[in-house]
Amino acid sequence: MAEIVDARGLSCPIPVIMARRALDAVASGEVQVLVDEEVAKENVSRLARSSGCPVDVVEEGGEFRLRIEKTG
Amino acid sequence: MLSVDLFSCDCECGCAAKIPPDRLRSILSDLDLPSSASLVIGPETLDDAGVYEISDGRYLVQTVDYFPPVARHPYVYGQIAAANSLSDVYAMGGNPLTALAIVCFPAEEFGLEVLKEITRGAVDKLREAGAVLLGGHSIIDSQPKYGLAVTGIVDRDKLMDNAHARPGDVLVLTKPLGTGVTIMAAKGGLATAEQENEANRCMSILNAAASRLAVEHGADACTDITGFGLLGHAYQMADVSGVSMEIAVESVPVLENALEYAGMGLLSAAAYANRRYVGDHVAFDDDIALPEQDLMFDPQTSGGLLVCCSEKSAELMLAGTREALSVSCGIIGKVTEKERETVIRVRRGIASGKGSQ
């Protein structure tokens, strides 16, 4: 079951901080991050990649769902 | 002791709060601006300050800057805001004379003691610069903003502008990059106290000494690195000068951990706006990683001077700057003949020259 982080309506750096906390808290598995700004989408994507985690971004009606896979 | 933390207010920090440069440019280019025979440098060349002749060979230099908090302590915020506002006069080779404060402040929420501390920081920095505060204007605003309109003076033979960079010049940067991402990291509670303090120290340093050395050693062109990031300001200077530039990424001085913060995605909207503004005119070597690129678009607050000068002048300038300021600075690249498509090339490697890092 994926961990879901709802960072919609929050401005940077808060989405990155929340995503980082969620990734640190799981040993492995999927973390989903919801954001509603292009900048937040780009920033959380960068966080995922720098953490070595593959990330897939899906746009859903102006919002973005980032599926980050943390491998153990 | 004031306990307010200015990072607790939700706002874009510092020079990251600027309106994107491409949108700004379109406003002025559509207007029919008044002209004068005494106008030496106006808005067309996107220079750091306006320059106006007041007597034969004597010029007035005017500039304005203000922005939301870039430091959690009010006094430090005032210091940095003042240093940032004064910097544009130094970038023109001038000396600041007078300043007017621009203040937007939530007086009820924070209390006027906080504004007093911000102003004290700015006033102390003005005193250091040898300038005086004439007054200012304030309004109640839910988000604090602070800065100065500064008037300075420069003689014709000392005036530096951003329009005369020459192929063969080297590029000198007099302060490290990374203040944008470090401010963001500090806001998010990720920066250490040492990193935050060092960023604040760098932002508080006046560009006075660097400017004096650049003028003394015959710089061809100069600008200061602020909200448009290193690449945005370098692009403006190259574009107006009719040249291209090459930057060696490993010679660019950077604050400790700034690269890691860029990698973590601690980037402001302005960092992406800067990339949109000049990205089409910048070519990165294939092995330059995304965080390294992002750092070069990162908007800076009260950054250093970017100076175009001979290699010999650069070495002399840097020796003096390092001794005066204890900051990481150096030769970061060179000015080249204008290329048709690419204005700035960012290469892996170290810039040539004894003054490079």
C-alpha cells in the first residue's frame, strides 16, 4: 500500500520537505506525492532522482501525482 | 531579545520574488519612454542602475531593490537588503550617497520593534557604505518586504557598464553562488546554523571593495549577480556586449552544500523562470548534471560582481578581494567571439588563469 503525501496548496520548500520525510520513513515501497504546482512537481522529481528513486509523474486535472519507488 | 522568525511568513524569498525577466522586458519595449541628452544609461540595456549626467563628466547613478525576508533575524534581513540595494551602484563603479527605504510591513502581526530591527540593520550597512538614509515610504502589507532606492555618484572615467565585455577577457566572480537554495534550505529547516550564517555573511558583504578593485584594474564590463542567477546576468551582459561567454563549472565558487540542496529540489519558481528566460541560449556540456545546471540558474540575493577584464587585471583584483573579504571568488571563464545561437557555453573543467580556483 503506497504512502500518500498530500502537498497540494503548499508552497516550496514544504512539498520537498514532506516528500523527503515520507521517503526517509519507509525502507522500501511506493510513496505518492500530490502537488498542484509545476514548480513543486519539478522540485519533488529532483528530490526523488537525487535519492536514487525512480519517479513517474501523472497529471490529473491540473494537479500532479508523483509515484516514487524507494528500493530497499 | 526579539523572538520573531521572519521565515515563518509564507512568501517567496529575496530576489526569487522578482517578476520573470522575459515578462518585464516586454513591458518596457512597448512603451514610448521620455528621453534626454543627459541620459547616459537607461532601461534599454538592462543594466544594474540608471545613469544620468549632472555636470560634465559627473554622473548620478540610481537604483532600487526590495524583497521579502531572506533571513530569519530582522537585523540580518535589513543588512542584506541594504547590501543588495547598494550593490547596483557598485556594479556601475559608483559610490552610494543617499538612500530611501521602501517598506511593506504587517505592523499588527509582527510589531514595530521588528521593523525597527530591520531598519537598524539597513542603517548600519548604509553607514558602512558611507551613505545616509533620507527617509522612505511604508505601507501595511500582510507580507513583509524591505529595500532601498539608492542614489550614487560616479565619474566618467570610473563608470563601468554591462555593455563592453570583450573577447579575450576573463570572467571574474567575486562571491560564491548558492544563496537561493541555501535560503530555501534554511526555510525548510535543512541547513545547519553554520551554512545559514555563512550565506548571511556573504550576502551582507558590500560589493564596495570588489568594485573599487575592478575600476582600479580597468575592467571592461561589470554587473552584479542577483535575481536572474549567474546565467541570467551573464547572458544579459553578453547579449548587450555582442559577445559569447564560456564558463568552467568547476571554477565557479559555490557555498557549502549548495549543490546538494539544488539536487534535493530546493529551487524557487524564479530558478525555473530564469531557465526559461535564457535556457535556449545556454549550451551545457553533456556531463554537467542537473543540480550543477540548476545552481547556475539559481536566483542570488546580494551576490558578487561578475567582472570582464584582462587576465592580469583579474589576478590583481582577486588578490585584493580575497584579502579584503575572505570570500570564495575567482576566474570562472572567459569572453569569446559572438556565436550565432549559443551565448553562454558551460563546460566541465577549470577556467584557465592563475586566479581561478
